[in-house]
Amino acid sequence: MPHNTLKKIQSLYPRLSEKEKKIADYIKDKPEKVVNQTINEVSQDLNIADATVFRFCKRLGFKGYQAMKIALAAEITKPIKQIHEEIKVDDDEITIFEKIFKSNIQTLENTLHVIDGSAIVKATHLICNATNIYFYGTGGSSVIAMDAYHKFIRTGKKCFAFIDSHFQLMSASQLSKDDVAIVISHSGRNLDTLQIAKTAKDKGAAIIAITGFPKSQISQLADASLYTSSEETEYRSEALSSRIGQLSIIDALYVNTMVQHKEEANVALEHIRDAIAKTRI
């Protein structure tokens, strides 16, 4: 996956620690200077340890500081066009339409940059080896959970989703080590969702978290965490903008499962098509 250092920093920024934000601000404000500095010079300017800068580069997806510096040097020779644009009160309908689409494109690009490939592989493995798949999410995330159920029922695997949070909690109490719970929460701090995830974990189920915050409690509980990245605007909260990233992550997990369970999936699809055909004129 190609690196885009400045865009990756922008995507990760709300989730960084204070020291990491200090490094991020330094790179964003002085990219031309950074490409000519050693890691020791950067750490001295910021009064932090070399190891902290190195770990920050690793978090961006690079092998180390030198690899980050090479990628950054290539980027600053051709400035990146900012896709995301704020909606203004005097924008006409078509302009708003275009800006919303561009904002969604930006969310997908940002999410693609923060996704951990090893977490995708692990999540797919957990799903494919589970006896039952449960989708959990409250509030706006419950709609995403139902969409996931609508997709995964085509895989031939047993899957479940409930709109009501109490039903979700009751079902979580019945899970076992053979099950997987896919828990969706942008903030990772919703109390109802946290209780559902903890209950499923206590019963031995594997947890896959889809969230926007790596340091959230749900992310810490999870066996595999898949992160979205989105930006807040005046008319759309970060949580609302993240939905397109959440849906795309679920699509990718669904297709991976379909590919790895092709025979069972084909049988399930055939049954679903036969049943649905009877509802059409």
C-alpha cells in the first residue's frame, strides 16, 4: 500500500498522544526541514527521545525514520490537493452534493491509510472459523450492524443482529469460545456497547472492533481492531462521516469471507435468491 505521510498524519491526528501530536505538528509545519534532518536533530528540536520519533514513524507504517523521510521528500515535490472542503451557507445544491461526495472519498482514503493489514487478516480468520457471528452496535452503529447482518447472511454462516441494546446484551451473555462478536462503535466509549463487548469477552467469544479510536476501551478489549478515520465539519459530525468507512470495512470482511467459503456461500446465495424470487411480481 503506497504511503502518503502528510495525509496519514492528518488521518491519525485526533487519535495521537500529546508527544505524538508534537511530532506530527513539527512534520506538517516543516516538511522541507525534516527531510534534511537526522532523527537525532528532530528529537533535539522537540526535546523528546529518539525512540519516540522512531515509534511515531512505525505508527505511520514505515520501517523507521529514514523510510518516512524518503517518502516525505517525494511528497513535498508535488503538493497534495486538499479534497476535503467545508460546506458554506451560500453553497448551492450541486456544490453541496459534490462536497459531500468528496468528503466521503476523503474518509475512505483516510481509512485505507490507517487500516492495519494484519488486523484484516486476523479478523477474517476469526470470522471464517467461528460457529456463529454476532453484530453489535447501538444508536447509529446499530444500523451498520444490521447492514452487516444483511450481507453476512449470504455467506452461509450463522449470523445474528438485534436493534435493541437489551436484546444485544442478552445474546452476548449466551456466547461461547466458538463465536465471534463484531462490535461497532465510532468513539469506542458508548457504555451500552462496552457492556455488550465485555459480556461477550467474559463468555470467551472473540471480539472484532470497528472503531475510530485505537486507545478506546473497546479497541483494548478486541482481539482484532479495524479503524476508520474521518473528519468533523459544521454539518456532519465525525461519527456520521465515519459510517462510509465502517460500511466499507464490513464489505471487505464480507467479500473475504465469501472467497474463503465459496462453496457454502454459493449454496446460501442460491437459497436466498429462490426465496426472494417468490416475493417479486
